[in-house]
Amino acid sequence: MCWTVPTHVCANLALEHDLSEETQAIIAVTQGFLAALNTKSRADLDKHCIRAGGMSLAPPSPAALRFCTIGSFIEHVATLKDTIDERIWDPEVKVHEAGTLATVWAPFRAKINGVVDHVGVELFVLHKLNGDWKVTGLADSCRLPTKEEMNMD
């Protein structure tokens, strides 16, 4: 398999001018997915992902690893009453040479009702479908935050 060399970027794309258009488009989809997650909007989540895709979610210990479709995750999130604020930073983007498969690996933190609830790493899998990048898979591994991490923005 042939992948491009990883590109480390910060979450604020305005600060980065040397990113390829393709990398910017990939990161924009992951940021759009997270923005839609934060608003719990089914319609906005659907713009950025494929519902038939899969997810494997590793909540903080001792909870067990969970598996679901992206579609079932969307339906669950849409019913939540809690406020969600999930952010990534320093995403590492890899694009297969064929240009139709990409991954984004990034640390993240999730605030629930304004409090840092868990931190970890997220892995987005994206495919280019009809010229547009879509999240087709997502995995995370998270843990409870340290005292220092509780103060993260």
C-alpha cells in the first residue's frame, strides 16, 4: 500500500497555507462532522458521512468497547439532551496514492455540559465518493481526563 507522508496540521486551517487542497478538504469534512456532532443535527451529520459506515468506540475504562453503524450513532446523538463540545487538534492526514481513501488521526477532548468528560484519540476513515470526501468509519480510544486536562478549552 502506498500512502503519502503524514502532514501534521493544526485545527485552525487559516494558519496553514501550505496544505494541499485535498488535505484541506479532508480536514474540513472531519471538522464539519464534529460541528454537526456538537449541534446534534442529523441533516448536518448526513452531509459529512455515510450512515452505513462503522464505528468502534472505546469509552473510558472499565466500560467495554462498543460497535455501531454511523447511522445508529447519529440517531442516538440526536436524542441527547446534554450539550456536546468535541474538538480535535494536530490532525495527521494520510491519503492513499489512488486519491480515494484517507485517514485522519487526531487527539481530541470532549466536553459534556461544559465539563471535560473524556480525552483520547480519534481515527476518521474517509472515502471520496462522487468527488466528495465522506466519513465512512470512525474509531476512538478515550480515557478520563487528568486534572490538567480538565481545564482544556
